[in-house]
Amino acid sequence: MPESHRRNHRRHRSATATLCFSLSRSRKQFPSSDSTASAAAATIPFSDDDGSDRWGTMLPDLLAEIVRRVEGRDERWPDRRNVVACACVCRKWREVVVGIVKRPAASGRITFPKCLKMSGPRDSALQCLIKRDKKNATFYLYLSVSSLAFSDYGKFLLAARKYRNGARTEYIISLDPGDLSQGSQAYVGKLSSDFLGTNFTIYDSQPPHSGAKPSSSRSCRRFASKQISPQVSAGNFEVGKVCYKFNLLKSRGPRRMVCSLRCPLSSGHASNDQVENTKEKSSESFQPGYTVLKNKAPRWHEHLQCWCLNFHGRVTVASVKNFQLMATVDQSQPDGRGDEEEVLLQFGKVSDDTFTMDYRQPLSAFQAFAICLTSFGTKMACE
């Protein structure tokens, strides 16, 4: 073997050993509640002192094998921060990691911040917790570490804060719990309500599809100026609505709600003819390209004298805020029809300031969190 080949081989072995050591140390250096974007980037050096990028010159097959092993071993947080650490090494590593790590719909795992706006898995729901801070009107979304461990915070995903904007109420949603403003780089979207708190609009900071135009309303602008840079939009993009129906007769019963959302489409979304057929059969308002959800009607329990829904152990406290949503129109299905027996989102109370949120395809974590935020607050006209 030529001397140059032996030097390269020794260099790759040294880099691999350093990587494994860095990944093992990262488990103790970062708490589980850190944001996804900042997870363990400092554990791996980016370059040598002389400026040469030794990590970027690693053999492609060796690099792919390392990433596959880390991806297959660390399936849950906090260990999954090691996958994020690999993507933070350099551009070449990031491209390899992005190519190997599967989307949440296929893997059932949330790895990067962009996964928060991708649809969840279809077969099993992603289980999350929402922690409420009444004093600061702030809400925190965590990825559950266990289906019944309601006291464990798990992996931090999103935060939201409630603001008063004139006669309306707004919830600013951010990746950073310490920076909850529309001008923040961590800003991902917002939820805005009307005067009565019965009609809500969900806004995304990024266009939901190519050619999408931001809302023309002045109140929906993120910044005072029209444009800061070509990469940052000054406006918000409407991606859904949530409507609570009025209870004019004041009859006993839970809240009734209808959601219309522009969800991430699967490869086999509905054709135009199939959508038209579904539109004719649906009794709810319908917008082309939108998925329509409504709450599942509970049953009255004579012995307990209350309305009941089966949350399969994920909800333990009776509350008017509890709900389950099912689809009447589902754009992620080949025929565009929703399965009215399948729960796509459920939300419920487990303690005074702790709530569970379980969602699945076609909803994303951002959309599910925004819908659940609409349940907080008194709605006298709907109860």
C-alpha cells in the first residue's frame, strides 16, 4: 500500500474514533429539553487548526455507514441528538444525514425542526404533551418519552404565548421558548382569533406551496417594513381555520368544532373528480385542496352522568377542552374521503396545567399544536 494511502486510512480511522467519542460525550452535555436546532453542534470540531476540513474528506461509504448506525441506534430522544450532531459537522455530512433520515410519516420520529411542519405517521399517532404556564400565558409542546409518563417533560418542540391585539387574541408560535415574537428567526407561525374567540385562523411563516401569496391584511404582517430580505417573507400565509359552533339553545353537551386545513399532501392525493364527489357528499364547508376535520361526538354515560370519549388512557381529567377530531375530507387519501371512525387528533387534560396531544397523518405537529391552542379560553357562546 502506498504511503499516501496509509496516511489517508489512518486519518479516517482517527476521525471515526473522535466522532464516536464525541457522540458518547454529547449525552451528558445537553439537557433533553434543548431545542432541536441547537442539539450538540459543539461536540464535533468543524475543522483542523490549519483550516483543512478533515471531516468533509471522509470516505463516502464510511460516512454513510456511520450515519446509518447512529440513526438506527438512537431512535428516541435524548439519544437522538447524536443524529442532529452528525448533521452539524459540515455540509457534506448534512447532505448524507438528510438523505438517510426518513420523514416523520415513514419513520414516526421527529429529528429536525423542519419535521414539525411535515405530516405525522398514519399507522400510529405521535404522542406529545402541552404544559401551560398560566402566569405568563405561555404554552410548551413536548414530545412524550412514554405514553403514560405525564410528569416527564420529554423533548421540547414548540412554544406559544398569548397576546391581546386590539379586540383579537393571538398566539405567537416559536421554536425558541425565550424569544416569542414575530420578528424572531425562531418564529414559525401564529394563531389569530376573532372578538368572540370562536373563529380562529392559522398562519404559517413559510409559504405552504410554490406561488402562495401572504395574507394582505396589515395585522398579519411580521414586520413594519414591506421586505427585509428576499429570503425572509414580511407576511404570514393562511393555512387553516378553526370554527366553534354556537350553542344558541344552551343545550347540554360539549363544544362542536370544524377545522379546514391545508395539510401536506401524500404522493397519492385525491384527483379532481374524486374531490368533487367527496364535496357533494360532505355536509361541511369545503375548500379545494383542504382537509376538513370535525370533532367526534361523545356519548352520554347514564351512570357517570357525563359525556364520555375513549382516549385509551391518555386523558384522565374531565374537561370541556377535551376533544377528538376525525376527517370528513382527507386529501392524504387516494379517494379524498375521510375515515370518520379514525381519530387524527386528540387533546385532553391530565392535570391542572398538563394536557396530552396525539396526532397523525395528515396533520403536522405545528398544525396540531395550533388547533389545540384554540381550546384554551372561555367560549360562552359555545357552551
